[in-house]
Amino acid sequence: MPVVQTMSLDRWHSPPGSPVNDDFELSDEFISPADDIPIPFLPLPSEFDYTKRTDWEMLSKRIENWLIELNTKLPQWTWGRNTFWLTFIAAFPSFPRGTWPMWNPRIPLEGTFIEQWLETSSTNIKVDDGLSLR
């Protein structure tokens, strides 16, 4: 009966003398730094209650704080921007009407979800500095 030996593909956890340590070299072309970006707000905590506006507001703020630290060229930034707007609207469903906090200006009102949300609204967004956005 043949014997199959396994070895770790993680070169840092491979035993000394292992073929992985001797013959395998990691290359930047195979490991993208974008893949290593942690998403600190996922998974959601077990106490997250999707029926509570305050939970959505806290999640939106956590996403906002994470997002403004990312390079805007990363795919995670686009995903994060869209996720931010989904959670922001969950926290403030009457947006752009009603009362809502100003978000970080580095997060534009862009993305399929928020653009469609704003298109369905018949009102303008009034921002304190006098700008009117659609």
C-alpha cells in the first residue's frame, strides 16, 4: 500500500530540511498585499441586532473608520465604500431626509447602491456648507 506524506505549504511552519523550505520561494506575484487586509468588523458580533438602528450606526462608523485608512485603489476600498453606504442607510433609512451625521468627506456618494438610493429620493441633500447634492 502506498504511503502519502503531507507537508505544510506554509514555509514558516515547515520543519527544517523540508522540501518546502529548501525549494519553495514565496513571490510577491503570488501573494497580493490586498488579500492580507483585515476586515475588523467581520464577522459581526453575536450581539449584533439587525433590528436596532444603533447597531447599524455603530457598524457604519466602524466601517467608516476602517475605510478612510485604506488605499482607494484597492478593491477592498470599493467593497468597503459600498458596505458603508448599505449600513449607513440601514442606520438612517430616511436619508437624505431627516437627521443624520455627516460622514467622512473622503467617502464619496458613489457606488451602485447609494446612487440608486438617491435616485429614488425626490429631495436634495442639504449639507451644512451650503452644497446641494443629488
